[in-house]
Amino acid sequence: MRENITKIHKIKRSRNGNAFIRVTFKLENGSWAKTDLCPDYRNYQRWVPFLIEGLDLNGLVMKSPSEVDADSYPNKISQKVDGQWVRNSDGTMSFINNPIPDESEIIDSAGMEQQKLL
């Protein structure tokens, strides 16, 4: 399942005095979930590299339909990038993104340009 971090809240104090950070997610099915991370607990360290709003993750275990288990092992989902590596004149390599074609440039299988619908 794919989860997207939508918000990382500011650090708060719980009723028992522990500090925690609430993280909210948008799930692949469109619903939302949250987890609370406590910097004093060991599992917090595995989350630190992934605490970036907008990051897509997998590997999360659900405690309930709306709560992610903080003991999960998150993994970053690589974003698919369309492009190619090219060798520069000085011997270094650069990645060139392929441009997204304009709708008017899309050609169907018969080789005819598709018309934009108004």
C-alpha cells in the first residue's frame, strides 16, 4: 500500500508529559491515517529520514483503519522519472528530463494528430 505524508505537526506534550509528533497520511484508497512518534522511543530514529511532507512511503502497518503503527519500517517509494543520461563534452554525466508532450503533439497509432476537445 502507498501512503503519502500530508502533514507533520509541531511537537506536542501528551497527558503523561512525553513529547510526540503527529504525522498524518493520505492512503492509496483515499482515506487518511495518523501516527504519533515520540523522540524518546527507539522507533523514532527509523522515521527521521522519512519525515518530509509529500513523501510517498510503503511498508507501513496499520494498527486500525485510521492509525499507522509507529513500529512500522517505512520505505520511500521512488518517483518514476522519465528521462535519459547523457555524456557531457567534459566526460561527466547529466540526467535530462524528457518533456511532457502537449496534447496537440500526441500522435495516435495511425500517425494523425489528435484534436483537442473543447
